[in-house]
Amino acid sequence: MNPMRKFMYFIVLLCLTGCAQAENIGVQAVKVGKSIQYRVLGDHYLQTDNFERGEEAFRQAVQDNPNSPESNYYLGRFLLAGGKAEEAVGYLEKAVALDPGKADYFFWLGLAYGENGWREEELRLYSRALEIDPKHLQALIYRGHALLKNKQYEESLDSYRQALELWPESPAALYNRALILKTLGRAPEERLAWKEYLDLYPAGSLARRAADHLNMLSDFSYRNHTLGARTITLTEVRFEPFSAKLDGATMPSLKLAGATAVNMGKGTLQVVVHLKNNEKLARERAISIKKYLEEHFPDLRGGRIGISWFGVPEEFTVGGKKLRADESVRFFLTG
């Protein structure tokens, strides 16, 4: 081959190679663009709880791009959110197979397995997610849940501990940690755990249960009070030592009790104070509470607050257990 032909052959080969590389780059760019598009669209529908629309959009995405890990992942997520856990499994399994480096994919597949009752596989997949990302918060929390169901209490406790290092205010981890400590009979730690939960989450059905558990340990830092149709959890009403002067830290509880009574629109808010061997101070404390409530809630004036006092401990029952509090304040509604 003469020199000119060699040169022309080299130029053609260079062009073909360059064109092929450019085409490959273009294909990769399209794939990356699609991945970003799916993530933006999928996260939007998840964050707005528009699961039905998300399922519809990603069924089409899977049809258009069956080998896209993102499209399969998001369709699995929307099916799971829509109560179609069995169908979700196949798409999440495919997402994991297509991109086995994503901790999220393993976590959500584990959750889908759990919804289908496949406990052993669920736990294995949470652990796999944590191998990829040891700080995957959801995997730590749900691994704790799965271990708790298996009665693997120490292991569950450790998983919740790791989760709380990442998110100290995780309500599920805080509440279940206290339950495990109760089951293990570790009362001093259990008491601290219930208080930590209630300090952060003093309202709702779990707060009421937490307060009951705390009371059964003879700790009355929090109490449940029934005001008409509502039961509210309040911190202990406190006073300065040897006096009827209200402690400043107790004001939020009094304000919640007063506001709840006002919102009921009718009835008398009863305030009952117990103080062992000191009926006189118990009476003064009851009067102090009434004055505070009438000052801050004018709607409760004119006889809408009743007070009682006793120089003996309060005796009551929680969870079938008889309890006794030497010093207490109770609220309830009558009429």
C-alpha cells in the first residue's frame, strides 16, 4: 500500500473510531438524563403522596425502559405504597439485579419482603443495605423492628442504638428501645428511656402508653388525665419546695389542661391535690392552681374550676397494677 493510501486509511479509521466514541458518549448521556428524570419525577410523587399517579407514570417508564434500575425501583416503591406488596417485589428485585450497589434498593426490597411476611429474607436485605451504607438510617430502624419481632432483644437494642446515634429524636427507635428494656427487666434504664421519649413526644396514643409504663415504675413525671372525651399526657405539676408556689417548668402542663377544658366548651375542670400528711399545704396548692388557670383562661372563671385536696396519698390503678403517689395533682372534667 502506497503512502497516500495508508494515510487515507488512517484518516477513515480515525473518523470511524471517533464517531463510535461520540455515539457511545451520546447514549450514555441519554441514560444519565433518563436516570435524573426518573429520580426527580419519582421523588416528587413520593413527597406529595401521589402514589396512584406515580404508579401510572412508572408503569409507562418500565414499559419504555425495562432495563432501567430507576424505573423499576420507583414502580416498586409506588406499588408498595399502594398496598400491592406482592407485585412490588418483582420490580424491586429487578432494580437490585440491575444496580446492586444501591443501599436504598436493598432496603425497600427488604421492606416489601416484610410486608409479604418473609421475615428471614427481610432481615437479610436490611443487613445487606447496611453493608453498602453502614449509616443507612431506615435500614437500622427497620432491622431493629425485624429483630424485635424475632425476640432478638439485645440485637434489636443495638440496632436502635446505632439509629439514635444518627437521629437522636427517632420516635420509633426511642419508643421501642424503652419497650425492650421493659421486656429485659432493666427498670432503671427503662425509666430513663420512657422519659426521653416523653420529653420529645408528649402527645398522642404512644405518649399515653409511655406514661402508663412510666407510672408502673412508680415514676409520676408524666401522668394521663381524662378531660371529657380526651385523654392528655401532662408533666407532673410541681411546686417550689415546702410551698404552694408553682414551679415555672410546670406552666406548659397547666396551660394545656386549661386550653383543653376551654375547648370542650362546657363542664367543670376539677383539680384534685394529694399531699401525704399535709392537708393544709394541699389546699393551698389547689388554690394556687385555680388562680393561675383563671388568670390565664378567663373562660374558666365563674365556677368552671372545682378544687379538692387531701392529706393522704393518691391511690389508683394503671394496667391492672395498684399504684400510690404520695404527692400528686389530677385533672378531670365533670358536668
